[in-house]
Amino acid sequence: MPTVTANGIEIGYEIHGAGPPLVMLHGAASSSREDWAAQVPLFGKSFRLYLPDARGHASTRWDVRDGFSSAMLVADLEAFADALGLETFHLLGFSMGAVTGLTFATQHPERLRTLIAAGIASEQEPRTSVLRRLLDPDRRPPIGPLSEATLTRRHDPVQGPGAWRHLLAAIQADVEAQVPLEPRDLHRVDLPVMVAVGDRDPFVPVDQAWRLQRQLPDGRLFVAPDCPHELMVRRPALFNEACSGFYRSTAAAVHRRAVGRGTVDPPWPAEEGASA
């Protein structure tokens, strides 16, 4: 896995495909390789995919006891794009990655061509309370993405034995300290945005996702039926189809934003399927 020096750390990332740049940000305590496994085969046909691991996660070494915050993740994203020469790019984020992406969009909307923000809202509850229960290091489920065995396999090789315990505590502390984005912040995101949510997401009720997209100048909402938080993992074909439709329907707006920058995208293939 390649690394790039950005914001004072070595960020591990994967590259797939060819085309306009699409940066894909994973969720808390996960990794890009795992979160986006079902999207890479399809999206890589039309995009050059960049899948970085967040600091303190998987391949990006960082001791979270030295600091961990959403502001650091936003700065990491900016530095990552700069280091790779990505003047403008598409951005897709899930959960923690979507918070990073949306915050970046409020600060640097001119650098984004589109944004897909999955599994977030701009309100703190019930997200904070649910995370408090799920991220207790001493109450791990026996199986699944947040089990002790999975967290050990995912993070220990680079972060060190048991580092995931500090990571869970750091994520929880950051979420509780986050200041929600205000409507005036969201109004600055003058680019095509799709907010995506599962209708059974315990972190993000559908009405909160609806309110978020209503505050975005060019927002739209996708709700995955019968689906929990990890909609791109649990309903990958449906999620891929929704993303493909979003990219096709926003091609003209992306073209207008790109004119004069030398970053005009080719059209999204009209007949791409969602089975990947």
C-alpha cells in the first residue's frame, strides 16, 4: 500500500481505476478497503479512486493519545489532496468520513466537483448516545465490524497491540465535542450533494437527513429501504445504483463548475449497471 506525507503524517491509501479523481473516506474505527469494497469495481470504471485511511486507523499510523479531532481529519484531507496534486475532485464519505467531507465542503467548496455524504446529519442526537454505547472498549460484540477480533486484525499491525481501545475512546470524545454545522455553513456548499441514509439507521433518523439536504443549495436525498447505518455494505447494489444516477444527473452542473479550470469530467456511462 502506498503512503504520502500530508499534514505531518504518513497517510496510507489505495488507488484504483482511471478517470476523474474521486476520494472515498471511510467510517469511524473502520478502513477504506473494507468500507468501499463493494463500490470499487463499479466506480473504478469511471473514476480514479483514492481510498485513504484516517489517522489512527488501519494503515495510517498515529497515536490518537496525541490528539484526534474532526478538525484534524479535515486538515488531513486538504493536505492529502494537495500532496497528490488534486486541485478539484469528487468526494464520497461515510459516517465519520462524511462529517469530514461535509465540513471540508463548507470550507473549500471550490475544490469539490460533487459530494456524497452517507450516514450523517447535522444534529448531535441520537448519534452521540448511540456511539457512546457502541464504542465502549470493554463491551465488544462477539462478531462483526466492531468485535475485538476484527478491530485487532484491522488496526494492530500498524497501530500496535490494543491501540483500537484508545481509538474508540478518542472517536467518542471527538463526537461529543463536535459543534454542529449551522445553516449559514451549509449554504456555502454550492455544489451537487447527495445525502444518503438507511431508513433504519440508529444514528441518523431519516427526518434529520431530510433536513440536512434541505439546507444545501443543490442537495438531494437518497433513502435505502430496510437498511441500517452501513448502507453501502448492507445494500451495495442499491447504493451503487443511486450513486450512478447522481453522477449522471449532475454531469452538466459539474461541467459548468469545471469550465475554465481544465478539470472537465467525461460523462458518466449511460448504461453502467449497479451489480458490482
